[in-house]
Amino acid sequence: MKKHDNEAAAQAYLKYLYSDEAQELIAENYYRPVKQKILKKYADTFNLKVKLTTIKDFGGWDEVQKKHFADGGVFDEIYEE
């Protein structure tokens, strides 16, 4: 971001992305909103019982990088000819 002098625009976009207005637009277009009050408003569209995961559930980025993307990792195993 800093390299292209657009950090302020990127920060403004992220701030907007999590606003109520943006979350409403997200839900209206069938993407799952992260704000609970908006998610509940669209409960007929989204299953509220889904257990979502984060990268922490897989040991964090460092662990995932080692296991899946380092030399000889899972990616290499499935990408071999």
C-alpha cells in the first residue's frame, strides 16, 4: 500500500467494508455478512448454525505456511506430475 501511495484509500475501503451500509449490500448480494445484527436480519438466507473457522483453527499462518506451502509441503505433493 505504501509503495503506491494508496494507504489512505485502502484504509478507508476497509473501514467502509465493515460498516452497516456495506454489510447490508454484502448480504443483499448473497455474501455472508460478518456483523451479527445484519446476519440475523438475513437469517432466511444464511444458515446461522454454520461453524465458521479462521486460520487460528489450523495453527496460524506460520503453521499453515510450513505444512502446506513450504518446499515438500501439501501443495508440492498435489502439484507433482
